[in-house]
Amino acid sequence: MFKGFEPRRYLNMDEVELKSNIDGVEYRLAEREDIVEMLAIERDVYNGEVPWTFSHFEHEIVQNENAFFVSAVVDGKLIGFIGIRLTERGKVVHITNLAVSVAYQGRGVGTHLVNQMIRLMTLLGKNQVTLEVRRDNTKAQGLYRRLGFSTGKLISQYYEDGGDAVWMSRQLKNESKN
């Protein structure tokens, strides 16, 4: 375990607001009950595939004190999510996945999810956010670049299907903690 993180302990802190409403979309900490809808979004986004199983999500949301997800909800329906995990270096967080239902893509939901996570990680004193993205997913790479991420190395055959990934990162340590 990584001492000092435990995101669930921040749920009752007044100075760290985990819920927000932006343009009619509610952003909140994901719960176990969201997993079925998360899997449906994965099938939608990944053309019938589900890269993560129910148990993967359950572990990260319920059991892993060093990981959590933020969900985007419209009228009670989950439309997107972002997951992070604290790395072994303690001050670095890793975006494990980001997905927005195809019907809601292009409306800023993905941008807001990443910005919510960046805001929260900055408030919690983290220094860097990292992620991997498919080499052929230029749309996602563009989103991350617009949000201040830099492109790092190419990771050959990173995905189970042999696809390559691009490693990206963004520094947080110089950002305001207000």
C-alpha cells in the first residue's frame, strides 16, 4: 500500500469537492453500481470489445485504496468515466482508462473528466500524471496534447492484440493548489 493516498478518505473533506455539475453533466466518484454501465460504454467505444472485465473495475473501485474512478452522468445515466492509480513513486498518478459513450463524444465530456482528475490530483499534492494511449488513436492523443500532456516513448506491442502504445505525461507540481 502507498501511505498517504487512500482517495476514499477524501470523500468527507470540505476542501476537496468530488462532485460537480458542468453543462448538465454530473461528475462524481464512481461506485460499484456503475460497473455494468462502464462495461456497456467500453463495448460502445471499443466496437464490442471490453478491455476491462467486471472484476478489473471492481478491484479498482472497491478494493484498491490507491485507485479510483470519476464518472460522468447525465439524467442518472453513466456516459463516461476516467480511472487513475497511484504509482509506486507516490507523487505520480497513472490514468488507467478514459471512455465516453459514442453518443456523447465531441461534447467536452472527456476534456472535463481529464480536467477533473488533474484538478483533484493537484489538490492532493501529486506531481505528474502519466498514461498510455494506442498509437493509432490520434483523436485521444490530440485531446491529451490539448490538455498539456507531452508525448514520450513508443511502447511496441503494448496491447494484447499487438498494437503499439504512446506514453504521455503531464507535470502538475507547478500548478496552483488553490
